Amino acid sequence: MLFVDKKIDYGPRLNAILWLLVSIAALFLFTRLYLKKCQNRGLWWDDYALLGAWVCQTVQAGLVSYLITLGYGNAVIPAGNGPLFSLPVNLLSTFLITANLLGKVSFGLMLLRIPAVWMRLAVWYIIITLTATLGMSTVLVWIECLGVKRSPNCISVNVSLTYNMFSCGKMSTFPSTYGF
């Protein structure tokens, strides 16, 4: 029999670390925006994408904080709170993927300032494929079905898991770990 210590609660630690990371990101982002304003330099598309990434990261941290109040981080989540997890977790995943995407796109948009034509074409290719790949991950969050009620619109969790491992670049460990 597996012994579970019901006193374990990682929620407060997770909350503190998450909000610390949001605060550090805000410090760097708003310092960057302030210095651009002081130098009378306008904002470019990469600044807006970076600001969007920070907003998504902040919303995601807020959703994690909400889930912690429901028991996320505990060794055992209270049974009555289980059904309350579905929508916030889907929203959290969507904002997490979107923050990841916008942060990468922001860097790509900054690289578009390099005048070499081949470099700009390569960056556009990367931005487009990254957006398509992570966009599909976001869609899969909403169409996979974990519950007992299976509708014809659901896809298998294994499909979503496989695709998300692919989109994260983990395919090298996939066959040996899962035996597919």
C-alpha cells in the first residue's frame, strides 16, 4: 500500500515562486518600456508581443493561485473540488502556451531587424511554424476529453500527449518511455 502524507502542501511554495517570477519578468519588461519612453523611441511589434506574453503569464499565475485555494499542491485534493478543476486548468494551459508563444515570437520579431534577406525569411518561417505548432497545442487542450462522458467531438488523451511532446521537442524520449 502506498503511504501518502496528507499534510504535504506545496501550494504556498508554488504560489510564492510563481509570483516571484511574474514580478521579476515585470521588472525587466517595464524597465525596458520605460527606457524606450525616456529615449523617445517608440514601441515596436516585439515590445507588444512581450507585453502580451507577460499579461498571459500573469493570468496563468492567477489561475494557479485559484487552483491552490481548491487544493492544488496538496498530496490529496479534496474530492468535492475535483470537478472545479476542469475549466481553470484548460484556461491555465491556454494562457501558458500563449505566453510561451508570444515570448518566442517577440524574439523572432526583434530578429527581423537584421537586414539579411535569408535571415528574415528563416525567421518568418520559424515564427509561422511555431505559431501553427503551438496553436494546435492550444486547440488540443480544449478538444481532449478526460471525463467519463465521451462525446463524438473528443479526441484521445494519448493523441494530445503525443502531439504536445512533439511540439515541445521531446520525441527523442517518447518511444523509449511509452513503448509506441
